[in-house]
Amino acid sequence: MKMLGAQVAALRRAAGLTQRQLAERLVVDEETIASIEQGRRLLKGDFAEGLDEILEAKGVLAAAVEHMPEVDLFPRWAEEYMDLEREAISLSWYDNQVLPGILQCEAYASAVLHCKAPALNEDAIAVQVAARMARQEILHRRDPPTISFIVSQVTVVDRIGGDAVFYEQLSHLRESMDAPGVTLQIMPLGVETHAGLDGPFTLLETPDHQRIAYIEAQRGSQLIADLDEVSLLERKYAMLRTQALNTQDSRGLLDGLLGER
């Protein structure tokens, strides 16, 4: 991916185009071009064909994509979701088993992946941790998305990876609350009503204002574009926001846990 990305960058420069100019020609975000050139984003067939035409590469990029070795770092359904996540203008995320990937510090991400059964080898864990950290770049985009997180208090107080990882992750969560456009609410223990008992889900809005839902399960996931189904989950999320602690109280809960050291 890095080699192919370097070739795209070389062809772009030879054509006298900036990343922004190329992005405008392809009607995509500038970050998409940057991610491909840096080898962080997989170049796909139809996109490669478009690049070939604009950069007058005579089909070289499309041929390279066709003969790329299989890389099973992530299942196809996960790749599709991450493509949408990378370009989303808003995200609403509810999780009740593990902290959302784009809120995980490196040590916590590694600890979570070490919990996989069957076990992953160390190389696979290292690659997936790096990919998870790269996903967090959306928080630092020039125009960051608006992101709302609701997480169960259970996911906050679980000591995945041990005490050192626990406190590092708490500090990371607390810092993340100060990022532009980010709100974090914690669903406290002992509630009498709970709209999220059916499990975690994510809602996102694309740059062209399409609303999509994403549900992940043990061995697969589902992207949902049906308006009625997405609306149902949006209403569920709205109810969760009223049941969870507000942002100020959530911040206080994290501060209290950090103060227990």
C-alpha cells in the first residue's frame, strides 16, 4: 500500500497537481488523497481507474490494484465502515462492552486485542493497533466531525490490561473530552431504564448528508442505509442521551476515578 501510494504521489507531482487539485478533480476530500499516498488507505479498482485517467498513467494503477496481494487485516465489512467513518461529518456512537476505537489509547487498544480468542499473534496485534491509532486522525482533521459518544460506565471502570493501562486510558478519555466537536456521556450503573439493551451501534452522516447506521456483532456487522431503520436507531440514541450522565457529570466521574490513584 505504501509503495502504491508513493507511485500515486509521484504521478500526481509529474502531472503538476497538488493533493487538493487532484481531490477536486476526483470529487473527494483532500484527506482521501493524502491517506492513499501515505499508504494508510487501500486504493480500490474504480478509484485507481479514475486516477489513471486524470494522471495519464495508462492503466498502471488499476493493474497494480488488480495484482495487489490479499491483505486480511480487516474484513470487507469493516473496511467499508472505516471508509465512511474517515469522511463522516458527524458520528454518534454507543458502546457497552469496550471503549470506542477512536477513543482508545495505544496501550488499551493493545490490551483489548490481546483479549481476542483465539489469540492473535504479536505481529497482527501490532498492525491492528497502528491502524486503530491512524483512525483517530479524524479527531484532528482541519474540519473535524461532530462526534457524540455514550459509553457504559462498565467500559470505563473495567481494568483491561491492568492498573497502569486503566489510568492511562482514563487520562486519554479525559483529554479527548476537550477535543473540538467531541462530547462524551457515561451511562451510569444502576439505571432503571435503558434504551440500549439491544447492544452497541454507530450512526454517521456522510458529506452528502446521507445517514447510515452500523451494527457490529461477534463474527460480522451490518451497514444500514434504510431510512426507517436508521430513524429507529436515531430515536434510540436520542433516548440514551437523556438517560446517560450529562457531559459535566461524566467529566466529574472521570476526574473522581483519576483522583483515586
